[in-house]
Amino acid sequence: MAQFSIRQTTVKVELHAPLSLHELHQQIREELEIAFPESYWVVAEVAQVTPDRRKGHCYLTLVDKGDDARQMLAQARATIWSSRYQMLGRYFEEKTGQPLKAGLKILFQASVRFHELYGLSLDIVNIDPNYTIGDLARQRQETLKRLEAEGLMEANKALDLDLVPQRLAVISSATAAGYQDFIHQLQHNSFGYTFYTTLFPATVQGNEAPASVKRAMYLAGKYKENFDAIVIIRGGGSQTDLSCFDDYAIAAAIGHSPLPVLTGIGHERDESISDMVAHTRLKTPTAVANFLIDRFRSAEQYNENLLDSIRMFSTQQLKVADGLLERVSMRISNLTKELLQIKKDRLDLLSRGLLLKPKNYLEVQKHHISNLDKDISANTKDLLHERKTYLQELSVCVEGKSQRYLHMKEHELNNLVHCIETEAKDGLKKEQLWFTKSSDKVFFCSQKKLQTESHRLRILEMGIEANNPERLLLRGYTLTLVNGKITKSIKDINNGDVIETKMQDGTLHSLVVNIDENDK
């Protein structure tokens, strides 16, 4: 650091000869040029950066807040002239990864200047980017420690991401190339999957990005029942635009989000704090779209495998039922055959018994007749013939009754087998019909629910589009901003302020020279 001292000078002014303001400022300028002849290394925080795109100069407002960020100790204006700004700005951005912007602490070499009209200012001739790199690293570590202490580093990762996240709240700029790539990839996927996306417009680079993304996150969380996940995508832009995603506001909003957050900020190598806090970090918007499509494909394959398993199980159950019915049928058939055999054996015994008794009786009668043959001659032949005829008729009658009884029992068994087979087939048909009706009912209810939700999302999109501020600009209205904030009263504006006027086709930057109030 350069050492300097202030030389005390006594200015004698006679009472009868007062100085004009211009003369006083001339003396102040001369004394400051003598007191501060060299350039000095100074540490300060950048409060405002205003590049002059026409002349190439850069005007800065520098502040010193000390150890308490809420207390302002000093403030100064500074200028980087165009001849140096082109070189210093590019060098600073290459080394630190971001351009000069509000909120950065810088170590710079400057000369003290005093102008009679514009007052005290600093001419910056050099900037040490290594100091800013160290300060950014310190801020990043402090942000990580704060998030860790508040339990926000793993909060979003702990949320369950739906197996098929179909309703997506997208936070991005509507004109960003990455957003267009993301939507195109989802809508034209080769599997024909359907996604429902709702855009929550936000600025995704620059100083306004943290507040804009935080506001979009709040709106998406407010309607959390309408979404499965939040997608933050950036895409396009330069490597320097990533710094806003190291801001605590965005990281905390992700940590507090009631929905899983997927990030596709668009950087291959660097990982922002927002990536570290999010549920799933992917490199680009296209990578996020492919991740969602792959998740759909995995779910579809799982359902196909499940359906195959159900079909296989149903087939196995039908085979088991068929086998059981076949075994029951065979058992009934065997029991029937055994019963018929038993009845047949019994009938055979009865038949043999009936056949033996008449023969024995005939033998006895024959022997008796033989004994009486001498006494009975004519009547004996007639009586024997009569008895023989009677026995034959009795034998025929017994055999006929036995066959009718067996036929009747066989018919009853056949009816019993037919009834069992009919009941089994009817039960199987009822189960198949119930399964078909249940499948149709589930499919119809799912289709009806999807149509209802789709209609409701279209109504919400129409309502959001109707209230889009960009439509007001197309109707001829303008927006006036001071320091990035919309103003509605001249009380918020001072002479010398730079104001922005947003119109339909661009933005005007104006320097306030005079303010006229309306006559009350």
C-alpha cells in the first residue's frame, strides 16, 4: 500500500474580500492535488455501476460500511475512463468470472480528483481481481455455513419426487433459448409422453435475479397442489451469469420449497450453491428434459413388467384351477366307478344266489317228483312245466329291475358331475368379468381426472397471461424505475439520478436534471 500524508496549508482570506464558490473550489482542487499527488490502493464496496455505452466510460458509486453492513461510513463517486475501462473490465471479468456489479468488494488503485462543478471523485486506474475472488469465496462459504446451520442444505433433497412428475412449474425467462429447448424436448419426445408446464417468468441473470427467482418460487409454492416439481432453468448466457445462483435468497427459497426442485442452469463445470441445495442438479435445460423423459420411460417399463407379472400370475392361477377341477373330476369319476363296481358285485352275488336257489329247489322237487312219479303221472308233467315257466319269468323280472336301478344311479352321477363342472365354469367367468369391469373403471376414472386437471391448468394459464405486465407495455404504457425499483412519485427521484423507462420495444436511461411538481 502507498503511504501518504496531508500537508496543512493555511489560507488567508481577508474579511473584506470574500471568495466566490468557484474560487473556493479552485483552491480546494489545488490543495487536494498537492496533498494527494499519487494514486492510492483503496478497498470499497460497489454500490452502483453505470456504464456509458455511448462514450465508453464507467461511473461507479463506492461505499464503506465497515463491519456493520447496516451502517454507512463513507461514500464516493468514481470513474473508469473509456481508455482503461475496456481493458480493466474485461480483465476483471476473466479473472473473477463476473463483471463489475453492485455488491462486490474491490481493491483498486485510484487518484483523487476534485472538479469545481461535480465535486470530489476518484479516477480508477487499476483493479486487483484477486481481492474480489477471495471475498467472493468468503461470501460463498458464509452462505453455505448459514444454509447448513438453518438445515436447508438437505431439506429439498429429503422431499419425495413423484415417480412420474408430469405437472411442472418452470422458473425461467420466457425468451431464454434454454427454456425453448426445454419445452421443445418435452413436447417432441419420441415416446409421446405428455407434460403440463406452467411458466413463472423470472430474471435469471444479473442483480435482479435473486429477488425475481425468489418471487417466482413463492408463487409456485403457493399453488403447490397443482404441480409435481419445480424446474429452474437458465440456458444460454455467459459463464459470468452463474454468480446470482450463489445468492442466499435463491438457495434459501429452494430449501424452503414444498416441492422438489430440479435445476438446469447451463454450466458444465461449475456447481452453484443453488445446485447444491436443489433436489436434483442437472447440467442443462435439455438434460432436465431428458431426465424427466427417462423417468417416464422407467415408470412405463415398471408398469409393463408389472402387467406381465399379473398376466403370468393369472395364467398360473387358471392353470392351477384347471388342474384342481381336473383332479376333482377324476376323483368323482373314480368314486363313481368304484361305487358302480361295488353295486355290480353285490348284484352279481344276488344274481348267483337267486340262480342257485331255484336249481336246488328244482333238484329237490325233481327227486320228490321222481319218488312220486309212480303215483302221479299226468299231473306231474303239467306241474313241472308250470313251475319252470314261473321261475323263468321271476328271473327275467329280477334282472330287469336290477338294470333299471343301475341305469338310474349312473344318470344321477352324470348329473352331479355336470353340475360341478357348470358351477366351476360360471365362477371363473364371473371372476374374469369382474376383473374386466374393474380395469375399465380405473381407466375411465384416470382419463376423467386428467381431463379435469388439464382444463383447470389451461384456465390458470389464461388468467396469468391476461395479467402479464408485457401486455401493458404493448398498449402504450411505460414503467419508470429508479435503482431497479418501480417508482410512482417524483418524491422518490432526486436530481442527478439515472432513471430507466421501459417501453414496448426497449429501455431508455435518463439523467434527471430538473423536477417540476404539479400545482396543487
